[in-house]
Amino acid sequence: MDSLEQELLQDAEDDARTVEFIKNYLPQEVKDKFTDEELYYFLDVIVEYYANSGILDAAPDQDKIVDYVISQARKDKMGDFAAEDILWVVQGELEYGESFGEED
């Protein structure tokens, strides 16, 4: 296995751990609203936001991340999601990153 394959496998495993963490973080009534596919999608959009916003140099603004995820989900025809529900996902992702001392 070459280094690119190893890196992709590592990224996939990290995404799976992150999604599991988020699922455990979400309150039951919010958890039931999202499929695993949607949670992976939200994670991708959050990471995209970090990469494109310069946010890695500053403290994350959860409201801006939530707005971005909701906007992208509409644009990508993933559906309309309530800000308060997406906020739980964003907070879960941030908690996961902080548990490793990083912001992503």
C-alpha cells in the first residue's frame, strides 16, 4: 500500500471515528433526525469551511459554520435542516477535535 492509499484509509477511519463521536454527542431527539450519510456530508462541509475560511487561524464561530452547512446542504440538495440541529453536529465535531487538542 502506498502512502496515498494509507493516508486515504487513515482519513476514512478518522471520519468514521468523528461521526461515531458526533452520534454519541447528539441528544436522542436530534440523533434521530440524521442518517449516517448526512453526518458524513456535514463533516465534509465543516472541514471544507475550515479550509476555505481561514478559521484555522482563529477561534471558530459556530454560528457561521452552522449557516455555511445549512447553505451548502440546500445548494447540494441534501435538504433543509434546522440551525439548532446542525449546531449540535458542529459542536460535536468541535468537541471531537478538542479531545485531541486540535481544531479539526
